[in-house]
Amino acid sequence: MYDWANSVYNLVISSTIFPAYYESMTGDGNPLTQDKVQLFGVTFDNVALYNYTLSFSFFIVALISPILSSIADYKGVKRGMLRFFMTMGSIGCSSLFFYGKDNLIVGLCCTILACIGYWSSIVFYNSYLPEIAAPEDRDRISARGFSMGYIGSVILQLISLVLIMKGSSFGVEEAMGPKISFLLVGIWWFSFGNWSLNKLPKTPAAERPPSGHLLLHGYKELAKVWKQLSSMSVLKRFLGSYFFYNMGVQTVMLAAPLYASSELDIPQGNLIISILLIQIVAIVGAFFISRLSEWIGNIPAIISCVIFWIFLCLLGYNLPTGDVMMFYILATCVGFVMGGIQALSRSTYSKLMPATKDTASFFSFFDVSEKIGIVIGLFLFGRLTEWTGSQRISVLSCMTFFVCGLIMLLFTIKRMRYETTHH
């Protein structure tokens, strides 16, 4: 149910209404021109600036995650930390209500606040999985979480669409529709988030106090996890592969809305329909890929998804401008593997990690590697866009992330078979 609460951020703020709103606030409405914005006396491509802003947000999350995980593990305040960042993210989303053409800095600051709140809360949310689900249930429970998130976010998205497209029937001005939607995202996330958090078990404090300063202990824990990985060859290889292929997944998902609107010239209405299509198909995809992992194993199922992502990057690069039907086909394919690969990656990691009480530290390592990958992916996407004047090359570059991930997955499965044979 926490997925039900927070996934509205991913859909409304990251994927549909806010990217379109940002484009309208910073663009000139002409798809043939490259839109520029001024910030602190520096001229940026508006799409690149948006990607840099998200990249900066993920860098902050990667920086503070070890500290937060250390405090959560040793003070037993995991649920409190989750609630704090949920509240921060909710406030960031709601505050976008005040963003307009004349206050770009407000929009960017609220975007950073919402992004940090969402992704920092995910660190603690993910670390609850091994505490509330047995190993044999984790694939199914992880997939159910993603599916509940898709259902909840689609409901609020439909409400937002009514406000934007038919708002005049309810006395809502056209310009106010998106702003009210941002406000509703914050309220939805905060309300359902608090309800679900109240159902979660309280985690006990650590039996032994941390050595050294608590704020530095998180980084020591990361170093300790890194050291432990040297003797866990399968987990080490899986994390390496996850770093690369998830860099591709997250970069594509975060950059796709502005790529569709500014590069492919997909109308806002069609873009929103495609995102809804992605959410609906993703529900089916998450359960199908979960079932696929039962048939052929977790790693082979992830390999199948990564190969499919490579094909999608090629399709996205070659997609004709303004071809709405082909874009719908691409969106359907993306939706099918989007949630499944994330849910399966999370549950696979929880199965491969050793039995430990410090789950937040291990998931902090998992999340830090993910965030560093996103920082690199989004920054490269933005730089390539500015250098080439086109986002198509940036989309094609994402394919290299998946290829690297695929190669490391093959090494992972080879090592698994070796250990199975020799033990």
C-alpha cells in the first residue's frame, strides 16, 4: 500500500503532467527550435537542465543514504525515516502549485525536494521486504507492491486528467488544472503513506552501538558491505550488472517524457494516454515476469528483460517524429518490462544477500549503487543532448548501459552454475 501511495509521484510528477508543464513553462511551443533557459547567468537547453536537476537530486540521495541507513539500523527508526522523507516528498510535490513561467528556480527547487523525498524513502521501503516476507514469497510480494502502485497512480492520473481537460465544467481555470494535480499528488502520497506506515512493524534498535561517530558509521558500513562482497562472487557480479542495466532503465524512464514531447513531437494528450497504457500493461508485465522467474530462474528472466530493453532503445532511436501509433507500440513494450525488471531485481538481491539484521545497510549499498548509476546516466543524457542538439543520440547511448549489464549478467549466471557444481 505504500507503493499505492508514492507511485503517484512517479506517474504524475516524473512521467506525465509535470514534464509537459515544465516544457510549456520553458519552451516556445515550436518543435523545430531548441528551447533555451537562463539560470544564474548561464544558458541551458531546457531538457538538459531538467536532467541535470534530477541528476543533482540523485547525487544528494546517494550521498546521504549511508548516513540515513546507519541511523535507521542502530536507532531502530527505519519507519520514522521513511515517514520523514515521505513528508518531504509530499511537500515538494504540493509546492509545485506555485511554479510558473516567472519563477523557474521555484520549480527546480521543488523538483529536487520531491525527488530526494521519494528516492530516500525508497531506501527504507525496500529494506522492509526481507523483514515482512519469507524468501519464497518475495518475488510475488515485490511484484504485488509494484502492481498496487500502478493501480493507485492511474486512479489519481485520471482525476488529474479530468481537472486538466474538463476543469472548466467544475469551475477550474485551464492554467490551474496542472497545479491542482501537483497539490493532489502531495495530499494522496501523504495520506495513504501514513496509513500504510502505521501497519508496518517497528524495527528494534541494534544490540551493539556503532563504533565511532554515528554519521560516519554509514560509510563504514558501506565499506564493510563492499569487503563482504569480495567473498560473495555471485552477489558481486549481480550488483555490477544491476548498476549498468538499471542505469539504462532509470535514465530511459526519467528522460522519456521530455524526449517524447520535445524530440518526437508527441502531443500532450497522446503522451498522457501512452503513460496510462504503460501503467496498465506494467501490472500484467510485473506478474508475468515474476512467473517467468519461477519457470526459468531469476537471473535468466532478468537477462530476457535486458535483451528486450536493448531492442527498445533501438526502436526508440529510430521512431519517426510525430508517429503516435508507433509511440503507443513502444510505450506498450516499455510498460511490459518496466515494473517486472525492477521488482525482480529487488527480490533477487534480497535472496542473494546474506542473512543479517542490518538489512538497511545492505539495501543502502544497493540503493547507492542505483543512484550513482542514475546520476551518471542522466548527466550523460543531458550532455549528449547539448553537444549534439538531439536527444536521439542520447537514447541510443542508453543501449550501451544495457549491453554492459547483459555481459555482467552472463558472468553472474556462469558463476552461479560453477558454485552449484562445486558445492
